[in-house]
Amino acid sequence: MSKVVCALFGDHSIGKTALCWAFADGRPPQPDYIMVHMDNFSVTRTVDGKRANICIWDTCGAEDDSDGPRPPLPEINVFVLCF
């Protein structure tokens, strides 16, 4: 099974987390969900007839979050910019 790593970057409160939850779980985030620095989701999907493990890194987008963890840049296959 192949692995695809996708990272979402963009402004704070733009909807990155809602996009991740909709893709991974088919539903919006819970109303009380609060992301601190970063979250990740992993789903298995069929892409071009082959099974793939898709890992999605959801960054918080806060400008002052310079001390928080970062997605593993060398491993990322897809960058999604949200604005």
C-alpha cells in the first residue's frame, strides 16, 4: 500500500480542520474541538484502483505559533494552501 502525505497550510479559522474532518470522517468537527498546534488524520482510500494510506497534517495557522510542532516537510507529497 502506498502512502501519501498531505499538509494543509493557511490562515487561522479558514476551515482547514473542517476540510480534514469531512475528508477523514465524513462529518464536521465537534463544536467543542480546539486544536492546540497541529493535528493529523490518516485514512485509507482507493486512488487509481490502488489502496493508499493518506496522511493529512492540519496546521493551526496562527502567526504566533512558531514554537509548535511542524509537519515533516521532507515527507510531504502534497501541499494545500487554504485562504
